Amino acid sequence: MLYPKEYLNSVKDINIELLKKNNIKGLILDVDNTLINLDRVMPTGVADWAKEMKKQGIKICILSNSNKMEKVGAVAKIIEVPYIFFGKKPLKSGFLRARDILKLKNENIAVVGDQIFTDVIGANRCKMFSILVKPIEEKDYLITRLKRPLEKFIIKMYEKKKRKESLK
């Protein structure tokens, strides 16, 4: 439940080969520290990455826990995708609303975010493919900063498990 299916440095590391290999036809993307930093700056290449994913036929929807509609809407406008703000992750309701927007089955959707306790757990609960990415930067909201040490421990355990599996 706590482990992602994939752990990558950035959304830009998600490629069409990875998605096809796992039968993924749609992405549900987090916003804060996944697509933009806390100063609302989108890293170079993220918009082009999203455009390329869509060109390859991948459907995209944003699902953010932020209650700031204008912030989430501005990011969605840049990458030209639908969005849900105040998604209440890891509760299933936001993920299921995003699934309905994408018009795909749960098993054909990957959820991408920088937090285990919202993005990964929510995706895993919905039987969606979870992709954890490293936060864009260390700067975080207080509630997230409090969870990061436990997340780092879980990631260490996950990486240890992956290393053991690769030796088999």
C-alpha cells in the first residue's frame, strides 16, 4: 500500500515505453512539487513533456489537494488539461472523479505525485499504477515537511526491496 510501482526523479522521466509496458493510457498528475514548485514555477521541459504525452495519445487530468482553484487552474491551462482542485487525496473520490474525466479503467491509469501519503496510497487504494517522483525542491508546506522523514524511511525500504528483487 505504501510502495509505488515506480519511483523516478521527475515527471519528465515518464516515457511512452514505460506507459505502454504497463498498459497505461492516462495520467492523473499532482501539482505542488510535482509539476510546479511552491513559488508556482514550472521547471523547464515539463510543459513540453505533457504536450508530447498527449501527442502520443496519453490522456491527462490534474488532481490536486490544493484548495486554490486559480493556482491549479493556471497549471492546467499551461498544459491544456482538465483539473480537479481540493481533491482530498488519499480518499478515493478525487481519483474516481479524475478517472471519469479520463474515461478510462482504473488499471489503465497511472497516478503521478511526490507524496506517499496522498498520491501513492490513493492510487494503490484505487488499483491504479502509482508513480512516485522526487519533489521538485526541498521547500514544502508545513504539513508535508512533517511527513517527509517517514516518507524517506519508506523510500529507503522500497529501494532495498527493489535491489533484492533485481538480484533474483
